[in-house]
Amino acid sequence: MESRGGNFQVFRPTGAPTQPDDHATKVEGKMIAQARAFPPSTHKDDFPPRRGFGTTGEKTFSKEYDVQIRAHGPFSASDLTKKYIMGESKHREPGHEQGDDISKDLIQILNIVLNRGPEMNARTAGAGKNKFFQLPSKGGVSADLGGGFEAVQGFYKSVRPSFGRVLCNINVIASPFYKEMPMIDAIGLFFGRNITDQPLRDTERKRLSGFLRRVRVTLRHLNSKPCVIGQISHQNADEATFTCVEYGQISVRQYFKKKYSVGLRYSKLQVFQSGNTMVPMELCTVAPGQLYRGRISENQTSNMIRFACRDPTTNARIITDTGLKTLGFNNAQTSIPYKFGVKVDRNMVVVPARILPTPTIQYSKKTTEVEKGKGQWNLRAQRFYKGCEIKHLLVLSFTQCGDRAYTPNNTARLISQFRETCEDVGIMHNKSDASACREEKIDVNGAGTEVEPLFRKYSTSKPTLMLIILPDEIKDLFQRVKYPGDLKVGISTVVALFSKAARGIDSQGNKQYWANVLLKVNTRLGGINHVLPKEDLKWLWTGYLEKNEMIDVLKEMFAERLALYKRNVGSRPKTTIIYRDGVSEGQYYHVLSQELPKIIEARSEFEPGYRPCITLVVVGKRHHTRFYPTRTKNGECAPKSRATKSVSVCPPAKMAGLACDRGRVYLQSIMDTTSDAATESAAGVKESPKEVFDRASRLWGNGIHRDLNHIMFYI
């Protein structure tokens, strides 16, 4: 079959000039001439006075810069098209990998040329080097995310070398942006409440400071003059004072009343600071086109997924109908790329593809078919291929909860449904022994719902599994559960949200929810949820790719895995498949020359004469290459242990991502990018990078508890 890749061929149109237009050439010539005329020392530039935008009057900047411009010389496109693309380049051969690679310069030049159009377009906002978004106020597609954010549709573009040709990869993307609105409204949405003329609490001030750091605003009292927020002062407009020539010692509120005839409605709110300037919040409007680079909430993430999730055919149509236009790839003679002799084909490239047979999923005694075109299957009436055993179950529930449905009777019913579902899917547990299941209760309003003392209580007589049934009002307890469970005491935990588990509690119960929970539990405790039948694995191939992001302890890591495999299985692995993540294209050779020998050395030291077949696969996740089938048919399926649906990333790379996510949970107080408190000490003083690292080291301690070190606790 054929499929369309999200790439468009780049080539020189017939009759187009091979040099930029005359105006561009004259400007470049003047720059080079002036550079050559200067002595090789300094170039001085005195900036004129700049009038302040808030309370401090005029500012004068004068700074001396050293500038040196050198002409590199001409680039030949044949170096890219003939040498690099056709395989004549030696930059990946031993001894040449660190040498000059002219292809990188040419690719960068092409990217600069193709970026220039959307960069000059007032209707688009850029994010980084290769991402461009059409502003919602200029006809762009967006959706409200809540909390002062909106999801905006955009496009990623990057010039890529391919075999025999140069391609421009284009993909439709979505990112969170600050909404253009009055600042008071934005703050109200961020906190989820109406803003009154009262000062923000210190914790709120710190959260808001992280939310608005370096955000561009326009100033109402200066006819929408732009300003960048530095931080939020501890003082409000009544408390903050300064001395000026016109009025002497004066407060911010009085200054704006006298200078601009502006009366402040929220004078008790803290003021913004930008350099030495103080600006009242209510006079600011969030400027459009600003990407939010922090972490959005769980609900906002769900809204983002609903906005961004589309079928491949729709994405392909958006790219060709809207993406090319947004990026300025119309091939008009007035366009920047055309003036540089560059044209982008308006049709996606077509590449050959093959259809893999849809696999079947093997459970304990039966198989189930994967739905064609959907990559999912049904767990109903199936028992796990190998069920784990829960010898002792500890359930943690809460009292004095605000949810009226969260009652002792209902939590008891959920525990019963959990155990019934265990029996349905083949997880062994002693249903008749009352001591096999124990319930502990914690008062929601007591001691800040601290759970670590409970973990310490069971540190010697550990349960096989701790099931925590959380009411919605304390669903942020996740980090406080995982930290002592994984690092301090070594108890495997699973968290269930009451509002989801209790759906259908008055009838058959929500066994589908519990079955999904038990997919995680079974994998963590040594079970096997499902496998692929041997006949469905015949298409697997053996070969290897390259890589490089050096892992210094790779030899020790590989030896540890071999020892663990032999301990659990009783024999050595005959074939080893290694998935290597986090490798850039320029580092492929380094993997073969530096990392593969470490793996071979660990293999040799593990047992003399032991030489299993090694397949080293480099996993590239964060790329934007997509393939769109020309006709709907079967597709390949990558099943993951904790789901009944295929995933777009091979499971080992996905599992590694989950392990890293769990690590971020342990360091949540530092990793939270939405708050200044993440890098402030208890005294409110900004910490240095070393102090932050030392605090992270203390939180991490000795790492994962030894009792969980060899199970998939992060699933």
C-alpha cells in the first residue's frame, strides 16, 4: 500500500533567481562593507533615553559592545544534495564524526529562509525555532482550557535531509497560551475566584509570580505600551512609595492619581515590578501570542487532549489546507523562500508502506481479537495470562469527608467489588480469611491528612498491596502516598479515585474501572497481563541502529539486568533487545563506538563464552514525522501491559517515561514550575542551583526502597 508522509519536497523552481533580490543583496553588501571598514576592536552604540512606563520617569542606557562580523563565503547546495543525501559525506565515519559538516549549515540556512515568512507575519506567533501559531484574534483555531489559558492550534516545520531529496516536515500541533484579557480577570481565573480589593496571601503571591513571570502585558494608562512582568512585590499600591522630581515622596496609588488621573479600584493588591518600575495589576492587560511553558493542571491537560486529538485524515487535511498558508509556503514570487530560489511542493510525499496482520492477544485460556483500525481490545470475560497473588491487602479510606456518598458502607462495597474483580481476572487472594484484608481510616481534617505514620506502622508487617480510596477533595494526596511508599518504607500502593470507582455502585458496580486498576496491580506484583501468540511474532526482525547520550554506568546496569533475568527465569537470555532513548541524530555513531562495547563487556564478564544476539534499537519519540494512509486498513499494534489499547510509542520507551514521571512526583516540591516556592527556601529566600540540587538529593535519599527495587512499582 501507499501512505503519505507529513513531508513536502523542497526544490528550486524553474526560472527562480539563485540569489536574494537586489534589496536584500544591497543590505548584505553594506553590512559586510561596514564590518570590513571597522577596526577589529569595538563598535559603540549609545541608546537614546527611554521614558519609563510606570513610576520612575526617564531612563538612559549607554553601553559599549564589541562586534565582529566575518564573511563565511558561499555555500553550495550540491554539498547537501550530492554529498550528504547521496551518502558521499564522511561525517559519520570513524575519525570524521567531529569534523566540519557543511550539511548542518545548509540545513540551518534553509530553515532560516523558510522561517522568515511566518516570523514577519503579524497574524502568527512563534515559539522556539520551528513552531508557529496563528493568533486566535486573527482567525486562528483555539479552545478554552480554563485558568486563564487557551489551547491554540499551530504548526511545526523543519527542513530534513532525505534520500535523494530535501524535505520540509510539517506537523499540526497544539500548545497552551495565555489568554488575552484584563489582568484582574486572568488572576481571577487562575485562582478560581473573584478578585477583591484585598492583598493576596503570601502563598498566592508566590503561585501567581510563577504563573506570570516574564509575561508581556500592555499598559492601559500609557495607550497599550508593552511591558514585561518581572515579579510581584510584597507591597500594595498604598504601601509602595518612591521619590520623584515632580511630587517628592509619594505612594504608587497617589502617583497614578496625580500623574495619569487614574483612580485604582484594587489599591490593596500587590503591584507588579519590572526592573525599578512598579505597575498596578489592574492597569495591565495580558498581551496576545504568549506560549505558556509551565505544567498545566490535570483538567487542563484533559481539555488540551480533547482539542488536539484528531484522526490522521483530518490532520493531513489541516496541514495542506491551513498549515502551508500559515507558514507562508504559497510559492508566490513575492515570498521570501522564492526570492532565495526555494520552492515547497504543495503535495505530501508518497512513500510505500506495508500492512502488518492484526495480532491476537493471548490471555490465560482464551484469545481476543484487536479491533481493526482502532488498535484496542476487550478484557471482558478474560483472565490474566499469569495472575499475581495478593496475600495481604491494606485499604486506606477517609472519614469526615465532604462527599456525602463517601460513607463507610459505600467504601466497604468498593472493597468488595475490588476483591470480586480480582477473582474475575485471575488474581489470587484469600477471600475467606478476614485477616487478608484490613481497612485503616484517616480523618480528612486531621493532621493535614498525613499518611507517612501509617506507612511506618506497617513497616515490619508489610501488606502485599495498599489500596488508597481517595475522595475528590484530597486527590492531590498522590505525592504524599507515593513518596513514603516507594522510598521510605517499601510498600506497593495503588490509588483509586472514589468518584470514578463509585459509578454504578448501586447496581453492578464499576468492574471495568477496577479491571483497569488491576492491570497495573498485576504488572507491579509480578503477574503477566497478556502476551502475543508466537505465530504473531514472526515479523520481528533483528538489526541495530546507532545512538549517543552517554550513560556512564551502562555496563553495571546491563550486568544487573542479566543477573535479575537469570534469577527470575532460571536461565540466561538467548537474545537481548535494548531500547535506547534520548539520542540525537548527531550522536548515533557515539552509541556504537562507546556504549555498545560496554554492553558486550558486561555480557562477557557475566559468564565466560556467553554471546547472546544483541539488538540495539534507538527510540526516537519527539519527532514530528507522521504517516497518513491513503486508504483505511489494518495497522500495526504495540500492546502495553497496563492497557487494552495499543500505544504510539514502543512499550519499553513508554515504561521508561513512566519511571521518570514517578521520579518527578518524589521531587514535586522542586519540579513544580508554576510556583516560585519550588526554588525558595523556608525563609522565602531564592535558592542557588546548588542549594536546589542539595535539597533534591535530601528528598531522594537512598532512592527506591530495596523491597520495591525489582518490581515495576511505577506502572
